[in-house]
Amino acid sequence: MSEKTAKQTPKEAVNDEKKVSSEAPKYDPRTLNLRSGLTVRVHQKIRENNAKGEMKERVQVFEGRIIAMKHGLEPGATITVRKISEGIGVEKIFPIFSPNIDKIEIKKEAKVRRSKLYFLRDYKKRLKEKLLG
């Protein structure tokens, strides 16, 4: 093993280090207990062209409450996340197994008795919540 590292060029050593860092544990939605009523932050990768015409990738965060989860843990499973932005309700549907989803963070949990919270579109009162540490 020491012979192999002694024969490596500095460039090869850097490439090996990159391989090790890319083997970090990736986001796995099966380990999360996603359900309706959770307040989550969804980190989504967005690719766009800059002024020079080069492709750039950035991460955009969308924070809101899960109002629906469909298809369980199938490959096509989705969550619908709703937030109020400047007094206007915004909903986004995220496929949870998409490679464009960087990670999902769970922030708060609300006490709900329904699996689909579509009534929150018209509901003005707050839900009872408990903070997750």
C-alpha cells in the first residue's frame, strides 16, 4: 500500500482525495419520516446560464409546510410544500427521489389529524406546533 502512494503523482493524490470526499453519505429520503404537517426546508439544485453562457449550479432553499405526500416511498413519490410569501400562498411539488433535491431538513412538527392538508389554503388560524431539536 505504501508503494502505491509513493508512486502516485501529486495530481493523482488529489484525484484520490476527491473520490473519498464524494463517497460521503448522500441524501436518502427513506431515512426521513416525511409526513403532512412538517415544516421543512427543501434544498433544490438549480442549473442556469450566466452572462458568459457558462452553466452554473446553485442551491435554492424553499421552506414551508408539507400539505400532501403522495405515492409513499415509490420512485415517483412527491411532496407538496406550501408557504406564504409576501401575503401570497406559494406551493411547489417536489419529487423526493429527484437528483435535483440536495437535501430536506425537518424544522418543526405540527399536530394534524389529516394526511392531506388542503384546507390550509383557506385556513387562517395557526396549527399547534412542537419544535424539533
